[in-house]
Amino acid sequence: MTSVPFTAIPPPTPQPSDLAAAPNPAGSDGPLVSIIIRSMGRPSLVEALASLAGQTYRRLEAVVVDATGGQHPPLPVLPRPLDVRLVSASQRLQRSAAANFGLAQARGELLGFLDDDDFLAAEHVACLVARMQQADAPDLVHAGTWLIDRFHRVVGERNDPVNRLVTYFDGPFTIMSALFHRRHWERGCRFSEELQVLEDWDFWMQLLPQARVAMVDQRTQLYFQEAGDSGTAIGQNADVVRNKPFLDRFKARWQGHRDADWGVYMQQLQAGAVLQEAGRLQEARRHYARLLTEHRDEPNALFLLAQVFARQGTLFSARRMLMRAVTRNPQAAEYWQMMAQVEEALGNPAGAIGALNHAVNFKPTLQADAEVAIARLRAAMPAPAAAPPAPKALPRGASFAAFGAQASIAPPADLPQRLQQALQTYRSGELSTARRAYEAILQAVPRNPDALQALARLAFDYGELAQAARYLNELPPAQRARHQVRRLVGRIERLRWTRAENARVFAQIRRLPFLLDLAAGVRDAARRDELARSAVGSAGPQQRESESPSVPRPPALVHLLLPAADREWRMALPWAALIERVLRGHAEVRRWICEGQAGVWGTADRESAGWRQIDVDRGQVPRHGSFVFCGIPECPPAWLRDSSVARLLMLPLDAGAGDLLELMVNAHHQTGVPVGVMLSERSGQLDGAAFDAVDVGDGAQAAEPGGGDPPADGAASLAGPAIVLRLSAEDIVDEVGVHATAAASEPVPGSAMALAERPFTIGYVAGPELQPFHPDDAALWRHLSAHGLRVRILGGASLACHFPPTQMPSGLELLPPGAIEPAAFLAGLDCLLVRDAPHRRRGLGTAIPRAMAQRLPVLVARGGADSDLIDDGGNGLLFEGNEQA
């Protein structure tokens, strides 16, 4: 067992957020909120202030602290009114002193911060205040954050509950994420002026033990990681050497608290290790699961649980646990060593080699053994497909014949201006234009590292993985060694291998002898209902001959099982509701939550909505009837053996193909019953990480990790004797029909009344993925709004990185997820547009069928997961994915 401490503990009873419950944003009854901005007078200040001026919560003041010592320029003119003050201490202030001075000047009951190079979504303050006004009255509330790189690409998110143990090794959230009650300031909490950086981390450490902490499950801030100069972020804003003395000082301040908290927890881990070493794997597994419920994503527990899964033969689950462990603690060489073993066992030598390289990087004494293992793995790898040779670039200063004369290749004098212009174009979301600009720079200055890095990222975003790899290979070795470049290389390798692995695993799934024979794409309503009922063991549309007409047959028993994790839970809920609707009158439906970490939406909240938590220790498990898994549970269920299940169905949504296969094999091994899988007819992937367009039919060749990109025209064929029971458009139309009629009193979309009241409105519903948008979407929305159309994007908050507050088009609305009910959102549209990111295809979705239920025209990119629902020119229009609609 590793002793590397790094963990997460549960928040104090977090509650689900509800944007609809926010106080009246225009009213004056709510508490005064003060947002403090420490400013050096940078040009980006106007965007930070404009984001405050655009807040839906209006009882708000902005306190701008002059940290320049009296040299701060006048405050900028804002597009909207804002109560803002510029305050000065008449001397230059470092970060901590400026924060304390701002707190002393603030008048609000609730306090928060915003850096002058970041900005907030319009609902940020409103949803935090709403959460603080709920019955449990938390006095420190935080929300999630979008992480943005220097190209204004969304590269990550922070959206986790506060975990006390993990805060000793990583800050709980960014400084702008939270609002807290001023009583904490009055009790003496201050920013330590001994710390020139990491001062916010230290401040939260002071507040957490005395605060009632809660989280809002929304990402409401955009953190431009490379824009600042603290040196605590990534890329151009990373300076580990400069900040090490302050990190050491911070650790020393909290050493005693850390040792005490971790001492108790390590004893709990040791108890699980004793069970594991004694071979009591099921008990050890439940012990670690309980620890992870209390200490969310604690990497030591994840690592030990992965060991249990590996010993039980559930390797895909072991890999999933290890991926989460190394995300939390990437410097633990033991984790990477085990990752290499699991990847090799799964037939992924490239992944095993990458894991071994990580292990050596963090523990050089492993070098000799790793070299032997890597040589063995390389010998077992298939030769990569030959890639077309890249054009040979001339070195700088070389001469060549041009139009009969000698010319010298030298950087043009305007190169800095051209690079800056291309960067600004990229940041604005005009990616096609930015790509042409960088290509022109690369022609003028071969191997320019700035252009190569930008083009590699653009190629990746457009799904051109082989081209992205070629650009990265052109970089000088020193550039390739940088963290951000290595991270992109790793993402490309992982994506390529995932595509090949999914193709291979799909072929295995299709050959499983216990695969339940379901029909694909049934359109006839009677036949569809018959299949739905037979799939769960009901009698079908006609009674069996052996049954007496006078004796009614009891309905079938169906158990719906949803994963516990927040993201998977939210994705599965609409489909669980749909299945209940399809089976209504034919089956008794019971709702269950699988074992795992519940996150923000706690077990109590779900149980109040009619969901029961599976608890093996208490004997609270589903029994008899048919089981329908909506999504893949975090841990393979170990309780199925005694469940007396009659039939198993699985709706994997965007789970990995390997995770699906493992669940199917595990479930069949325990129960002996056949297993059915419900997928979209054209769902070419079970993994949100981009299995696109690889044919997995008989005799198909899967793409190899070293080769070019798979073909982009069409998705994988899963037709054949049996994989799919398609929950069709008609099913969902039935399910949402009541919503459509409920909105009948509103102007019908597209009607003369509606068009007279507003411009023609186009809508888009984003999925829960980190990057759900096509690279050209931002340019498309800007173009449409510039031509007088209205564009509304539900779940579009992350696109604000391309539309700063002062430059937001008047016809564009970026709404957070859950800001409005889907039926109400669709009722306000004249057209729905659906287009996936090239490197990612969303799983089954309900937006298109819901639009059909409300007779809303749809524009759908050809080949997407739900494009098979579209009769081109009939109930919608199909277009090629790279067209601008």
C-alpha cells in the first residue's frame, strides 16, 4: 500500500442546486453582495467588471482595489450600470494585502472575489445566494469553474465538493468560485501577508473548519489559466521554482493539522488492506467503497480498490479506478506501475509504455526494470501504418530559387503582429480563419513553434489526429518536452487507442453467446411495444394460449438501476423516465441507485425522489424480475448472484465499450441469464471519447494506434442478428407529449404570432461533455446573430470564452444547464440545430425527439448518433458536419 497522502472528504451535507429557485434578481430583498477585484489596471479589467454588471442578481457592489500605489487608470465605461468603487491605500499592495484591504472596504453581508483577468457567468452570484438562503443555511458556498488555456479553449473543469483531506495538497476551488458570510472576516480570518502567492488557498483553509460548506453543481466562472502572472497555473503562467518557498511555507503552516487528519484515515485504509491480504476481497471492496463515499476520490482508496478489481478479473474497472487515482495524485509511481500492468493485460502496449514512462519520471530508480518491460512491449506491438511523409521544411536562413532569383528565408518583420492577430482570431472562436492564418505563418517561417502548437490543437479539435501528431513531431525537442505539449500528445494517443479498442471490443460483444436477441430500429408501434414487453418478460400484446382469459396476468417487475456519480446520474435520468413511460401499464417499475460516490446530489435527495440506495450489508438489493442498467455503475455489482433476476438489459449511454463488456460478462457469470443491449442504430460509439466511424462488422479491420485517422463518413455498423432495441422517436414523442400540449397556450414556434413578437430563433442543446461543440460553432453563432437571428444555447456557458462580456452579440444567449425546462426551451425556438464535435459523438439524446413532439424543425449533422431519426426534407434537414448549416 502506498503511503502517498492525497484525498477528498465529503462536504457537509451538500444539497442540489436549483437555478429556478434563485431570488428575484431584480429585487432588493436579498443580502448585499460585495465582489472584490485586486487590480493593476490591466486592459482585461473591463471584461471582469462587465461580467459583474451583467449579473442577474442586482444587489451587488464591486470593490476595485488599486494595487498600483496610486497609478491606477480611471475605471472603464461599462455597457450596463454597476455599483463600483475604486479604493486605494495610497501605496503599492501585494496580493494578500490587497485582498485584506478590499475586505475591509466591502459593505456587503456576503463577500467574494474576482481576478481582473477572469469573468463570471451571468447567473454566478444569483445561484450562490439562492443556495445560501436554503434551509440548512450554509455560509460558504462555491460553484464549478471552466479552465481555459491561452487559445481560449476549454481544457478542463473544477466541479467537485470540498474534501478536507485533499485541501492539504491542492486548493479546494479558485478564489472567484465562492461567496462567504462576512462573519468569517469579523472572526479574524485574514489573507496571510507572508504569502505572495497561494494566499487564497491558505484563506480557505482557515474558513473550512468553521464554515458550513455547500456546493452549487454548476460551472459559473471562466478561469483563464495563462493570463495571470502568479506562476501558479499552467503554460505561460507556471513558475514552480519561484513559488516553491511559498509552497513550503504553506505546508509548514498546516503540517500539524494534516498529520492528525491523515493519521486517522490511514488507519482506516490499513483495515481494508488487512482484509485484502487475507483474501476477503468482497469485504475489502465494500470497505473501500465506504471510504470513497466518505472521502470522495481519495487516490489511495482508489488504488487499493483497483487492486481488488484486478484480482477479481474486472480489469476495465481496475483501469477506471487507476485513471481517477492518477488524476488526483499523478506523482505516485506505484499507481503508474499498476496502470502499466493493467494496460498490458487489456492488450494496450502503447498505454502500458506511457504508464511506465510516467512511473520512471516520478521514481527514477525504476529506470532499469522499466526499460526491460518497454522493450518487451515494443516487440509485441504491431507495426504502425505508414503515414504520408511531411514536407521537408527548410531551416531558417536557407536559400532557395524563387522565380529565377536567390531569396533568403528569414522571419518576416511583422511576424509578432501576425502571431498576435492569429491568436486573437483563435480566441474569438473563428477557428477556420485562425487555421488559415497559422498555415500562412508556417509557410513563411517553417517550424515556427507557436504556429505548430496552434495548428496541432486545431487539428485535434477538428478530429484530425494524425495531422495533429505530425505538427507536434515538427516541434523542437525542448518544445515537445513542455507539459502542455506532452499532455496533448497523451490525449492523441489515448484517443487513437480508444477508437481501436472500442472497435475490437464491439466485435467481441457481437459474438457473445449470451447476447439477448433484440430487434434494431423498430418503427411499427405495435411491434415495438411487443418487443419492449417481451424484453422485460411481459406477456406481449396477446395473452399466451395457456392463460385463462378470465385470470389477469400480473405485470412484470422491472428494476431500473442508475449509477451514483453526478454526471452519469444526470445523463441517465431522462432515459429512466422514458423507459418507465414505455413500460407503463405493462410492468411495475422500481428505482435503484447503484453503489458508488453520490457527489453533490446526495443519497437522501435521490431517495426523496423515489430512488433507493443499494446496500448489500443491509440486504437492500433488487430481487426477481428484469434489471435495466441505465448507464454503467461505478463498480461491477457483486450482489447479482443471489438476485434471482429473469433478464438483464443495458443502456450504456456514453460509457466505454470495455466497461459495457465487463458489466455484461460479470452479470452473466453471476446470473446465467442472457443480456440485452439497447443502443442507437447509428451510435458508432459507446465511449464519449470518440469512437467514430470505424466499421466493426465481420472481417472489419480496426484502426491501429499508429496509423492514420479512421474514415469520417458514417458510423460503425452494429446491425446484424442482435444488439439493438431502439427506443425510437415515437417512444419519446409519447413521453414528452404532455409537455408539448402544456405549452399550447404559448405562441406556437414558427407561427405568425411568434414571429411577430421576436426574431427567428435557432436553438442548440449542449450535452454534458467537456467540449460538446463543433470547432466552427462559435463562428456560426456570431454569423447568425449578426444577420438578425436570435440564437439560444442551453448548456452553452463555456462558449463565453469566445464571447467576452463587452463583445457578446445582442442576439446570442448562453444559458447554463438546467436554467429552463427542455420543453419550455424548445417552445421558444423556430428551429433546433444539432451538430457534434468531430472528435466526439454524443450518445443517445432526447433533444431531437422532443423537438419532433413539439413539431419543431430540426437541422442535424449527417452521421450523428440520432441522425437516423431524420427523414431528410421531411421531419428535418440533414447537412454535412463541417458545413455552416
